[in-house]
Amino acid sequence: MIRPAKLADAQQAIPILMQIIHDMEIPVVKSVGEDKIQDLLIDAFAAPDYRYGYPQMLVYVDEQTDKVLGICVGYPAAKEANIDDGLRPYLANHGLPADFAMFSDVEAQPGEWYLDSLAVAPDAQGQGIGGQLLDYLNDWLKQKGETLISLNVDLGNPKAKRVYTHHGFVKDSEIMIGSHRYEHLLRPIK
């Protein structure tokens, strides 16, 4: 079952997200430590306007156990300039400076709804959960009046790109995010 994330999902959803954070090899995350970043993101999950706050997330859950097996996180590109402001109130509690930032690159273009992250728990991969989230996202965003979904896929992750292209995404351009090169993919919302 796919549903909007709830505040109570933090302990399950953030470790799934951390797979992406790990793969991005973000220097500041490496210097602070992934465990500390995970604890920070679990706390900041409560922030309503933060990039990884629960209102920006859909979760795929096992209907019988309510265990979170997959996540997708995103926001309209118009919110990107301020999407990380919601993290600031949590920084001091984790011994981080007020100017701490994990992201500085522009990842979305005007008019897009940006799929920041799509991830599936390791023990649930290969079951079509990512594809189901992508399909659900289309209808969910259509109801919100969005017309275009974008995402960035690491050039070093052809498996993920195959999932996206199978679900109708096409390459628009290439960009650098941190030290990795990404393909910027688009899909009209039908």
C-alpha cells in the first residue's frame, strides 16, 4: 500500500533514504558521519517544509505489518531555494553549526515537480516497489495540478536509469551534483 508518510514513519523511512545519501558521497556527510546525519534527519522528519520532512514523502508499506519498504520524496522546483531551511532548528541539537548544509547545487528546473529520492529497503528490492511508487506518483501529482516530473539519476547507476526509462522518463540534460554527474530525466504527467 502506498500512502503519505506519517511522522511515526521516521525510524523506518530515514534509513531507507540513507542508502541514497551514502551513494552520493557528500563530503560534509562523510566528515560528520552517516550515523549523526541519520539521527539529524530522523529529528528533522517532523519539519513540515524540509526537503526530507514527512509531508514531502510517500511511503510504500506492507499492509499487514505497516513496515515501510520504500520511499519517494519530492517537491515543486519553486520550493527548492528554501527547501532546506527547515533543517536549521535541528542543527544545534546535533552539534552542527547554523550554516551546515548538505546540498548546494540546483537540482530542478522551473515548472518541474522534482523527485529528489526514490529508494527501496534492501530486503524488498527487486519486487517492483520502486515502479509502483513511480506509477502512484503520477496520479497523486496530477490531482495536485502538477504537469512535469523530473529527477536526476547518477551516471554510475544504470540499473536505476532502466527503471526510470521503463516508466516513461527521458533524458533532458546532464548536471553535476556534488562530485557526481547525473542525467536529468523528465516525464510529463498524464
